[in-house]
Amino acid sequence: MASTIVLGGGVVGAAVAFFLCDRGETDVLVLERDQLGAGTTKGGLGGIRHQFVDELDIRMSQLATAFWRNFEDRTGSRHDFEERGYLFIANTEVGVAELRLPMPLYHPIVGAVPGVAGLYIAAGFSGHGFIHAPATAQLVVEEMLDGRARTIDIGDLSLERFGAGRRPFKAAVL
């Protein structure tokens, strides 16, 4: 019997398993209905950026980028990570406004499921799974093992934000 079961073997699930083991968990089981990385991870381009309209996404990208930069040292495996830039262009006022508009479903659900002891979610990334996978995994593992995410507050990514009608994401420039 595994002490921790991770459902989904994409980039986020694999990263959660890595961070659990990195923190000393020795009985982690990853369940995937197909091959590891076969779901939405397979179709991702793997672009990593820091341009977002809200501070939380920016901080998660910074945390994830630090991991990708040190991937080989952290994992002992080779990884081709090249920083080449990322650019969004809008040529109309409407286009600029759309790039600045945060959407409530644009952000994943990350953290404990209220009322269900031991169940955590890290899903719904709207294309940001690869970008934020190491950060998401580190933060959800902190919440699992420490009772809360210590590195970055992930309260705004909770499942409870929907029931409360919160739209906590605000534009920020760091």
C-alpha cells in the first residue's frame, strides 16, 4: 500500500512525485491511464514565460524557471533548457485589453480539497501546466507535508475561490 498516490503521470504529476521523494517520502505511486507524459503534457510546447497580468503567475514562473535552470543538478538527468524569450504582440487597443484581462478559469486549482482529508488537486492549467509544473508541485507538496505552501501563498488557487465568488487576480508589474 502506497502512502501517497498521484493520479496522472503528466509533467505536473511527475513533478509532484519528484518533490514528494525529494522531501523524503519513500512510498509514492504514480497512476497514469496511458504512458507517462501521454496526456496534455504530450501536446505542450514547453514554452516558459514570466509575462502575466498577475503577481501569482509571475512568481510561479520565477520559481519554476529556477528549477528548470538547475534541472540536471536537482535530478541527475539531462534536460535541454534554453531561454530564448517570449513575446506577445497586440496591434489594436482591443488586443491590448484582452492581453491584460485575467480570467477566473485561466488559473489552476491547486491545494487541499475542503472536507476530504488527504485529497489535493493540481489541475486546470489552461496551457500553463508545463510552465508552472515544478512550482505547482513544490507548492502542493509543501501544503501536503507542511500544512501550507511556504514558498508562495497559493490560497488564491484554492477550490474555495469559486464558491466564494472571489476573483483575486490583479494586474501587477514586478
